Amino acid sequence: MTTFLHDGDLPADALAGASEVAIDSETMGLRLGRDPLCVVQLSDGRGDAHVVQLSRPDYACPNLKRLLTDPAVTKIFHYGRFDIAMFYLHLGVVTGPVYCTKIASKLARTYTDRHGLKDVVKELLGVDLSKQQQSSDWGAPKLSEEQVAYAASDVLHLHALKARLDHMLAREGRDALAKACFAFLPNRSLLDVAGWEDIDIFAHA
């Protein structure tokens, strides 16, 4: 496994030919509109990871933006709702098409309420992810080796996780429902950005 660290943007030839790309991001916090987007990490599922330390505040990353909006590439997230909203706010693009392993887990693994990435990867893949660097300074001028390794670990298992969850969704007859949820997810993120972050517009009240 090799982890590539890039400054500002993804190289034009990185991830070429991939039909599915796992993506995650690191920010200075979890508040939309307040906390900046700092890092985006990606993997094509072949064992390598690309970690992009974004240039702030201009966010000049045309190659990354092109990938996020490429209709021929499915972007795999875990809790993509937040990442997609951040990409819209800071990169000015609506990401799609997308797949979210957290949504898939909630639809398939109804026997548990533990749907965090660490829990799902541990149960379905037998991999124990470290979350030690989750709360660290992702806006630092230079990322530590530990931060880069942590960022990479969050995308290296998403393809395998998707495969396991797809099997479970099909087994339970919920694969079509999952696809409908994934198709709506970018719009759910846009609702968050527009101010409906804490409101369920489908609720009766």
C-alpha cells in the first residue's frame, strides 16, 4: 500500500480509469459555514490512497472538482451528507453520483444501532481502525505522518465495505430503496447548506 500526499489538487492522471472512488474529507470542525474544508482523501480500491491538502482560501483544484462531478465515477462515502455539503460550500460543485456506506448500513444492519465507520468495518471486514487522529489540526501547514496515515485509512476499506453491504441489501430486498436514498443524498446536503440541517422536511410537524 502506498499513500500519496498532494499539495492543492489531485494529479490529472491519478485514479484514471476508476469507475468507483472512495472519498472522505477532513475539516476544522463539523459546523457548515463556519469550519473550513482542509483535506480530501481518495482511493480507487486497489490498495493505494491519495491525500490532497487543499489550498485555502482559493480551493483551486480543477482535477478534484472534475472527479467529484464525473457522471461515470461513483463516489463512495461513509456519511457522505457532510462531505457533499462541504464540497458544495468550498469547492462550488454538487458531487454525484454517490454511494453512502452509512446509509447502506442503516438499511441493511437493522440488528444494531452502531453505524460508525469503525464499528461497521470491524464487524464486516475484521479490521480495527484507529481514530486517534480524528480530532487534530487539519488546517496545519504541514500534516504529520500520523494524520496522513489516518486520512488514508478512512478510504482504503470503503470498496470492500460497499461489496459486503450490497450483498446484505440485496439479501434483505432493500437494494432499490438504498439506490433511491443515494440518488437523493446530494439534495439532502443542499438542504443542509440552505438552512434545513436540523429539520426533517418529511416529518408531520
